[in-house]
Amino acid sequence: MRVVVDLTRCQGYGQCVFLAPDVFTMPGQEALLYDTGPDDDQREHVLRAAAACPVQAIHVGRMATQHRTMRPEMVPAPTGGDGEFKRNGRIVIVGASLAGGRAAGVLRRDGFTGSLTLVGDEPHQPYDRPPLSKQVLSGKVPAERTLLPHLREPDVEWLPSTKATGLDLSAQRVRLADGRELGFDKLLIATGARARPWPKEQEAALDGVYVLRTLDEAHRMRQRLVAGVNRVLVIGAGFTGSEVASVCRELGLPVTVVDHGPVPLNGALGKVIGAVAADMQRAAGVDLRCGVTVASLDGDADGRLIGARLSDGSTVEADMAVVALGAIRNVEWLEGSGLAAGVWGVATDAGCRAFDINGLVTDNVFAAGDVARFPHPVYHYQFVALEHWGNAVAQAEVAAHNMISDQAHRWPHLSLPVFWSNQFGTNIKSVGVPSFADELVIAQGSVAERRFVAVYGYRGRITAAVTFDQAMWVDFYRRLIEQAAPFPPDFRTVDRRDGMRPVPAEVPQRIKPAEGATVVVTGHDPAERRVALVRPQR
């Protein structure tokens, strides 16, 4: 039995914990953990939990679509287009990722019966990555039980352990490492990203130095933890690094976290909310060192990690190091292809169609998931690349639909990014892009109790919201962002504290706000979602 909880929808009500306590647990107030592959004797309990979930976030055996829709789940969406292509066309998906697997299921659901090939450089079928840094590292779930349930059995030619090495756009062929070539009529690039390694190769090769992105990497890290570790050094205090630190503290291990930023999660949430995360880590016993970097990793004569030297001259003794310095998008195989692909990913339009190097949109090459970079109307049409579970699913659905649709029936990818993190017993959830902001306000709850809603704004409009153990409010603020609602929000709630005033957001400006149109987003089903321009008031 395969189980997945869509944590972009989960609001922490905990009904599943009461009905299937051997499968679902909530160590904090809202931080849900679950067994992704429970034994069949738990089936009845899991099914009851899925039926009782108020937001229908639990999927057993099959995954529902990410988009909320009024249509029955398995009814194909209207696509128009070329019936002959849907019957006999050739589609190749490079990347057996969450996005790649999801797209394959949607293509079959929506009536594509032609040749469908899924190329993956790992030996595993598509699996769920979020449990790797939580359940797998803690030992609650074996790595092999993270395989994703299907939308439906996609009936694909699956090529595991097969690496794509090149793309010939004019001949419409994908070159593989084993010398084969795959012809296609349409191509979906879903190659995702990989963990950024420690930059010094000799130090990266030390026994005890790890990165975490894949199932195999999580398995190796878990084996190391089981074998016994004296101290773990985590390099980078983003979400992955913070989650690893959280698991290690749960296991009773001493942990030192080093980050060049002023606080943890600074790049995603900014200094104000990052300071709350810093207090949370220190309260859990983490040796948190911000504003410094690791200058070198040291090993003994046998090539085993023994510690690190920091930029401030201090040292850390550690026999395990987890490098959590972000990700590198997997685009090297596209070099020389003529696509606009680089360190930023693969540039696409809002319908997931890839641009060539001249900035012209292609009609037969699409991209989705972590590797894609697309313009979002809500954020002044600036290109964003999102490494989020929900974005990979939603974008894959749009890409798959558009691959078999004519122009009149294509959908724009307008979903707002939603991501979550369970760390130190707290459920952190975000909607929108917090780094696109100049101010924030604590709109509800208490920072001291670490149970609050922080609302981000840019030039008088709400652009994002971050919740700590207040997930039920995410959908409410998502609608406000889509409506270009005024910032700061002006409404009464039971847990709103009087006297709260906006403060500078102090976010790193990776997405630089620019003069541009404000838009509102309407509709729920992707077939109906559209934007309308709102002229600024002068």
C-alpha cells in the first residue's frame, strides 16, 4: 500500500492521527509525519483517515490532481488539438521525477494513447523526496518505501538507470549515454536538480561527508547514523539543512549548524522570521553559528572526517558532515541544443513551453518541475524557479495538458507556490514568494509562542504569507494574494494582536521587485484560471 499526504493542502487538523495512529503521527501541534508504505493490515484505518480528512489531502494507492476542480477526478479535460497525434504521437519525458511521473499519468488520463517513454537516470521509479530528510533519516520509514502512488497506471516505456546526454532540436531526438537515440514529436524536460556538492573535491571525498537529495543518498546517510555518530556538522541552514539538524536532535545527536547568513532560512523567509527559526534551533540544543562559513573540512590519515575549520578561526569536531548548500539544476545535457538553458534552469513561458536561445518559444519542447524557470504574472512577470513539491505537481499537470492541446485549450501555470517544512516539532508553511516583499507584519498569533502568521507585502499589496503551526490560514491568504489585496491586511481575527505594525521584511532580493502591473488571479480549475490587470492608483 502506498500513501502520500499532499502537505500543500494539509491544515493540521489531525483526524488521521486519531484514526490511524500507527501510520500518522504529529510530534508537534501541526507537524505531520506518516508512513509512506504501511502494511496492508493498516488499510482500513488509513482509508478511514483519508475519508475523514477535512481537506482530502491523503491519497492511498493513487494520487488525485493537484488542482482543485469541479470535474470528477478521472474525467479527461477538453484539449481540442490533433486527434491523430493523441492516438499515434511520440512523447518522451526526460526525468523520472515527481514532475515526470505526474505528467505521464496526466497524459494517459487525458487520452494520449501514443508512444510514451520515461527516461530516468536513477534505478528507482518516481519517489517522494520530502520524507527523505524527515522519516527516512529518522528511521521511521525505509528509503525504499517512498515510491509515489500513481495518478493512474501510466503504461509507459520506462528506461531506468539511463542518462540523457544530448538533444537535437532539429532532428527531434534525445541522445542517451548508452548510444541510443529516441525520436519524439514532443518532449518534456523534467530532469530536476541535484544537491550542490562541497566545492573542494578532496575534502568532499572524505568518509563522513554527505549530501541529501536522492533516495540512495538518504539511505546511505541513515546507515551512517545507525552505525553511530559523535557529532554532526550541517553546512547550510536552509530548509534541508534545518530539517537534517532537527532529525539529528530527535535522535539525541550533538549538532553544529554553520551558515553564512545572519539567521537560518534567511534566503527563503528573510531575517525577521529567520530569527524565530534561530531561537527554535537553539532551544532544541543546536550549536548554531551564523555569519561564518566552513573554510575547510579536515580528515585523518585514513581519509575519515574529523572536523572543520571555520572562517572566524574556530574549529568544530565532527565525524559526519551534511552539505546543504542548495541545488544545481540538471541542464548540462542540453548544452549546444539551442534551448535557453543554463544555471537558472530551462526558460519557459507560462504554458511550460521552452524558449530557444533567441527567446523564441518552441511548440514541441516543454519543461516542468525544479528545472523549469517561468514568468509569474503575480510577481510582475519575473522569471521564477521553484524547488517545491506542489509546484512540480501543478506544473507537470499543466505541461502534460498543453502538450496534447491546441492553442485555444492551453492552460497557464498560475498556481501560487506553496511549500512546507516540519522541523523541531513545528510546521512551517508558506504561500507566495516571501522574497518578493519589502515589509511584513505579524497578522495573527504570537511569535513568542511560535504560533503565528506573518504576512509579506510589496508596495501596498500582499505577496506572501508564512505560518508557524497555523496552516489552516494558508488558503485564506492564498486567495488574498490572488486578489492583490491591500497590505497590511485590515481585518479582525480571534488571535490578532492589536498594535502590530509592518516592519522591513529584510529579505535577500534574489527576485528584485520592478515597476509593473498588478494582477488578480481568478478561477480554480486550471482551464478557467486567468489573470486580469489592475491599474495602479495614482
